[in-house]
Amino acid sequence: MDKISRVLTGLMLLLCGILLLSALLLGTLFQLEHKSYLAALAIAIVLVSLWFVLSGKHRKRPGLWQKLGVVPSGALLALLCLGIQLAGALPIHLQPEVDAGTYWSSALALSRGEPVPNPLFLALFPHIVGYARFLGLVLRVFGRSLTVAVCCNAFVSTLSGLLLYVLLLRWRDPDTAAWGFLLWTLCPSKLLYCAGIYADGYYTCLLLLFFLLASLAEGVRPLKAALFGLLGGLVLLLVNTARPIAAVPILALGIWALLLRRPDRDGVPVRGRWLLFLAALLLVYLPLQRLWNTNLEQLLGEKPAGVPGYSIYVGFNSESGGSYSEEDMDRLLSLRDETGSADAAQRQILQEALPRVRSVDPLRLFPRKIATFLGNDEGGAFYASAALSALAYRVAAVASNVFFYAIVLLALRGLLCLWKDGCQSALLLLPLSLVGITLAQMLVEVAGRYHYSLIPILVLLAALSLGERCKGRDPNPAGPGRER
């Protein structure tokens, strides 16, 4: 079983690497009409190469962060992250429009205890309410202004950095953890998204919290693992209220626990702990999801849509490349008027999507969708363009792409490090989830912003290639007195 797990782990990491490399090539070499992408990739290659050349002489020396200490380093990096986010996002003064406007108006209404505006639209896309409820609570406590919302985004982003830091501390050395936090802090697109009203930072932070809970469940007794599972179920419920992707980490957990974990030292796979973790997770997640749906029905005055019919319908639109289509949205809204029900409209458009699914050429559509989803990272600049000058927009777009391509290149090396280390710990949940979210995105509507939750995973993988060198063994092996 150990050899099988090793082979399957290698195949998963290879698939992850192929997806990342494909996105990199499809977003640059296959879009030569946009020369800025290729230029950004060239700059990223030079910067990454310079890093390894200049850092090669100092790899054996204790790093600055290791000398400073884990807690002081984490506190310093958190203050740096928060300061950069606030200093960069607050001056933009981005007014919420379109999707951001929907989130903002809904959050304001919920903060005042008033009926939400346009409940018919929210019933079609009920995940909007999840983030709006969270933001509404923040606005109720701290004041109903855009400044409060941006500050909230900055704190959530900083918390995500701290979670990354703790995850890397569990799996690697303090210097690697510090590099991960620093890379997250310097991500340009993250700063630009911080200026807007979007759910991505919120549910991404919750995903990282789930990964930490799964990591904490390693090496503990089954009953304690079940407790972490209960908390994990609550966290994934919150994720799903803001973005319906909770099924991906649940499936990733099942695949990892059953197929990718190494056996215990006596050669017998240990599944009891993870079965308890998963059972406890579902014990919380499933009933709370039903309770959430009931609450939504009371809030919106009708049953919220139970299937993502429109997302699949537009996701297989060959003309739009699986991206937003005004025509497809009009069709959904007309079905809403015809049926008088958001749920019925979504189910009807799902039926209408089936001919598209059968007739589409995946070899033509999916490469376009991968390029849109992971081919660049200028979405933050695009959504902030209304508040930026033409020059500032171009600089922000190029800087975002240079950074993104650099961490993708480093992440590819990080995957190789995981393979050389023989890693089979819960760290594998992150590349597994990256693969799962990317593949799932091929079935639904795609947009560059939707890869936000993958950026911290890429940052973590990139940090593995910047910190402690590959050791040729699992960085978190089972040892005497330690359960696996």
C-alpha cells in the first residue's frame, strides 16, 4: 500500500504541475496578440533565476526569521501585511458596482435589519447572501462605510497570511513559513481585490482554516480528530454559503485519506481517525446546510435555487469561452419570469445546458477556460480600473502578472520538492484542492477572479522552493510516540 500511495501521490502532483504549466503557456505563448503577458513571463523568469543565483551562497546559514523567533516573526509579518493592505487599498476609493454593488447593497440592508434589495436575483444566486451576512455583521458593529469594509478585507487578508504561516510552520521550517507570509503580503492582485467588495478573500480565509484543522487532526487520537472534524464541518458550511465549492475539499480529504496517505509503521493503513473526522464533518455540515437554506427561504421569500444551472449553461458556451454571457443571463432571467421560481428557473436552464454539454468540443473550449482561469492575474487591476488612471492600471496589471507567473514557476518547483520529500501528510490537501477547483471550473462559468482561492496554495508551494531544501523524506514523518 505504501508503494501504491507513493505512485498515486506522484500522479496527483504531476497532474497539478501539468495544469499549472498548461495555464502558464496558454496564457502567454498562446496569446501572443497580448505581448504584455509574454513580457511579464520573461521578467518573472529573470527574477526567479536571479533569486536562486543570489541565494545559493547563503542556503546553509540560519535565516533572519529563524534567528528572530517564530512568534516575533509572525507578529512582524502580520503588521507588515496589514499595513501594506491598508496603505495600498484605502487610497483607491473604489465604488462598488455590478457584483460588488450587489454584495454592498445586500450587506447594508442586512446590517440595518431591512429586507434585502432584489431578493428575486439573490434567490437565483443565494451564495451572494453568505458574504453579505458576514459583511453586514461587521458594518453593524463598526459603522456602515466603505472604509470599514476595506479595513475588514485587510484584516481577513492578514488572517489568511497568518494561517499560511502556521501551516508552513507545521510542515517546514520558520524561514519557509516567513517566506510564504511575505509572498502573500506582496501579492499585488490581493491588494487590489482588498479595495473592492468581493467574497473571495472571505471564503479563501475559511478554506485555509479548514486546511489547518485537517493538519491539526494528524497525529492526535481519533476522538480529538472528530472534534476537529466538527469544526471543519462548520467552516466548510461557511465556505459554501459564500461560494459553493465545499465539495472540493471534502472530496480531496477522502482521496487523500484513502489513497495518498502512507500506512502506519506496522503496514496497516490507519483510516479510523479520518473516517471519524469525515463523519463528524458531515454530521455538522449537512444539517447546517439545510438550516441555512431554510433561513434563506425566509429571508428571500422563496426557495433559493438548489442547482447551479446557469453556471453550467454559460460554462459550456463556446462563443463566450465559458465566461459571462449577457445573452445567457437574459435567458435565465426570462425563465425566472416564466416559472415564477428561482429554483425552477435554474433547473430549467440546466436542462437547456445538456445539448451544449453534448455538442461542445472540449479540446477547444477547455484550453480557453484554463487560460481565462489561470492564464494571468490581472483581474484585480481590471475590477479596480474605474478608480485607476490608465498608467496605474497598466502598471498594476503587469505587476500582478509578473508576481503571479513567478509564484507559478516557484510552485512547479515546490511540487517537485514534495515529490522528492516523499510527502504524504495533510499538506497534500492543498495541491489536491488546486486540481479539484481547477477541474471543477471547467464545468461552470469561468473568470479570472475565481482563482483567488488558489493564490495562497500557489504561495505555499512557492515557499517550499524558497525555504528549506528538499530533504528526500516526508517532512512530517511518523515517529516514536506519534500517531499517524
